[in-house]
Amino acid sequence: MKDPQPGELEAPTIAVLEARVPETARAMLDLSRREVPDYAAFREPGFAEAAYAHCLDHVRAFLTVARERRPLRPEELEFVRAQAAMRARQGVPLNALLHVYRMGHRAIFHAIVEAAGTTPQGTAAALVLTDRTLGHIDVITTTFTEAYLDTRHEIEAGADVARRALVDRALAGSVDPGPGGADRARALGFDPDVPYVVVTCSADGDREGRELELHALAGRLGRLDLRDGRPGVAVVREQEVVAVLRLADRTPQVMRGSVRDALGWDGHRAGISLACRGVGELARGYAEARAMLRQAGPGEIASLLEFTPIAYLTANADGTALRLVEPRVRDALEADARAGGGLADTLLAFLDADLSAPAAAEALFVHPNTVYYRLNKLARLTGRNPRRFHDLVDLMVAARLLGHRPAATMTPDDASAAVVTSTRRDGGATR
């Protein structure tokens, strides 16, 4: 007896598969929803119907491959590209969708085995058809992945334009504060129902290099609030980056550390606002962040979250405030600064220690008698007694206006990162 030709061998099995297309497509969908939780979680109207229709197309496409013994042509893969674009816009994770295709491959394999039967001819046909499923699923998943990523790129490009427009409108005070405006902001990755901070950053370097680095900074800051595969709000605006980051359960120190990690160590500067809520507070947060940015030097982060009122006032005081400092006090502190700042450091450590000379001495790594000596010397030079409340306040404000910051109040991490911050209970700020 003459051996059957390859096409004749699998023809009976293919005929059974063609009669069972709806059944196989339903099995494919059920297996996917059972085995892929992220896929089953999508229950929007029409989602399941569109998924079943795609399963039907998938099974029919494989039957074309099986009958004609060839891969699908580009025009025959349009149903895959359309599905990829739709699911990308719906925000279905790519890894879940690729898992779904693996389940589809398994469903087709089971259908082949069942249709082929247990005869020697059927077993041989099943092997031939199973081999064809391997190339078929590779073409399908490759086409799907490319189309999905292309769509996500288009979406993110459009979303970046929309995010920048949102920021620009908010800074101009023209954002709709109603439910509609909040929904549009939320769709762009900004949740107006949670507290957030505004961060502004600048990059050093030549104009061309700075532009590239600003976009890189925006990308890194946006990924700090990555949700559902979408970055948070971080846009390049003029010559700076403006980011809106969730405060959530981040402490001020954690927030500063997160921003520092995103900045890297390339001399970039950043300012962080106080907590805000709602799009309507974006303008206020932006003004605060920019004020802090002006306080930061290269490689520094100035966080208003870590300022007290007195720290903020002294850090942002104008020349008039400095001229109000009594000349005798100013001359003494400036001379002290030229000599190394021992008196001012001791004064501020004394404040940190709740006016305890022994505790201040421990922070400064000196003997308590040294603290007493320096406080007495400061009183003699300035005519102000640091043990009297009003004199102490005047001395502290003068020291802050002149830019003193004792090294004893800096953590090793602060010192190495040159981070601008203040954890002082008495309102010590940085300049």
C-alpha cells in the first residue's frame, strides 16, 4: 500500500478541527481566563466578546497554516495587530497577554490530539500538526508584541503631550476643578485624591546635552510613581523638569532619598514642595518647589517638607533682613566664620540639644567646658547672652542669615550627598 502524502496524512484531523472551531475557541478562552488572573480580572463590557472573537480568528488562522503548510502572510496577521492595539489601549499587561497566547497554544494542541484519535495515522498527523503550531505561535506572539509596544509608544507620546498641557494649564490656573477635570488628570497618571509633592529639577551642562538629560531626568522621576505600567506625571518644561510625585507613606527623608536616586550624581539640583492635594494646588506647589530649587546648589536637594517657618524665613530673607542684624553681632559671626565657625556651630548645637551644654558637647565631640567657654565668648563678643531666650533667638536668626550650618547636625549620608535639608527642632535651615 502506498504511503499517504503529507497533506493527505493530516487532512482527516484538519477536517475534524474545522468542524470544531467554535468549541476550540471557547476552550481557548476558558483556559486563558482560568490560568491568567490578570487577564480574567478585566470584566469591562464587551471584553469577553472581543476575546472570544479573537480566539475564533486565532483558530481559523492556524487551520490556514495547517492546510496550506505555510506561515501566515503579513496581511493575514492584521487581526493580531488589531487585538494588540486594542488591548494596549485598555491597559492589559503585555506579560498577561503573552501568557494568554501560551494558553491558546495549549488549547490548540489538546484539540489536535483529540481530533487525531489514537490510530497510528492519527498519531502521526498529530505530530505533524503540533510541529506546525510551534512556528505559528512564534509568528503570532512576535507580531502581537511588536504591535502592542508600538501602540504603547504612541499612547505614551500622546500622554506626555497631554501631561505637559495639564501642567501648563494648572500653573495658569485654568484647570477644571470639577469631576471631569479630576478624571482627565487621573487618566494621565495624576491622582488628585492623594497627597503629592511637586518637584522641580535642573540639569547642568551645554544646551544640547542639558536637553537630553532633562528628558532622562523626567523619565527617571516618572518611574518613581510607576503604576499599571504607566509613568507618573513628570514633564520637561522650558529648562527644568516638573514632576508630581505621590507622598503616600513616604517620610520627608524617604522622599528626598527617592528624588536623590533619580537625580544621580551629576550635579543636578532639585526643589521639593510641601504636600498638595488636587490639581488646583499644583501652582502653589510649583512655586514652593522653585523657591527651594533656588536654595539648592549643584548636587543638592532642598526640601520644604523638612523646613520649619523660621528656617524658611531665614533661608529666603532679603538683604534688608541681613542689614537688620546688629553690626556687632554680624561682625562677630563673620569673624567666627572666617576662623572656622566654632562659635556658631556651638550655638546651633546648643539649640539642637535643648539648651543642654553636655549634650551639645557630645554632638560636637568636645568637652562640656569647651561649650561653656564658647557660649561665654559669644556673649562677650556680641553683647547677647545665649542663655536668655530673646538673645538666643536673635543670635540663631543672625547665624542662619549668615549661612551657618554646623557639621554636627549632618548625617554621613547627608554629608556625602551634599543634600540640603534641615532636621532641626529649632528651625535651622540650610542655604
